Amino acid sequence: MSSVGCHLCEQAIDILVQNMNPELHQLEEVDIAFDDALMDKYSIRIPVLVDEQSGAELGWPFDADQLHHFIQQLI
């Protein structure tokens, strides 16, 4: 979950791009500004990674190690 103009989201994207294998993982950026329910849930928490299958979330701030740990928990 993110939003246009979110500098923290840009930092999170840098971590994701540098640490995730696009052959193994697919990301979809969702802008919460266009969904009232998402805005209510995530407005002060973005950026947040959400695994669609399990619903597990990794909220900001996170670093490469925390990202790897999150991914390993999903396997």
C-alpha cells in the first residue's frame, strides 16, 4: 500500500527493487488514495507490504533484513 508523493514509499520501493527477485516475486503497488477503506486502514501506516494469500503485513520502517525475514515466513 502506498500513495503518490509518499517519500517513505519511494524509500521502500528502493529496498524492494534491490532485494527482491522479480522471477520469484510479483509486486502490485496500490495507491490507497482511491479507496476509502484502504485510506482508513493504512493512511498513517504506509508503506505497507501485504501478502495477498495470507494477509501478512510488513509495515514501514523496514530494511533489507526485515524484508528477507518477512518473505521467508511466507514460504
